[in-house]
Amino acid sequence: MIWARIAGCTDDALTIHASNTEMIMRMAEAAEVGFSAEDLGNDWLAVIFH
């Protein structure tokens, strides 16, 4: 599911737990795409790949 979001670079936000931030960063780097994240509180982030 995450690879599909990275490949498609859609504007849909992916909700992840903060403990998975490093994994998202590494996946985005491997796919050579950027991403942005918004803090949703309680250790949750909304991530968008671009």
C-alpha cells in the first residue's frame, strides 16, 4: 500500500504512527520522491508524497 502511494504520488494523505517515520523516509528516498508530513497529535502523522 505504501509503495503504491509513493509510485502514484497522489494528494491523498497516508496516516502513519510516528514510530514508522524512518521507514517512510527511507522508502521515499529509495523511490526518489519527496514527502511532507503534518502532525495529527497523539504520535500520528498525515504523510503526502510528491
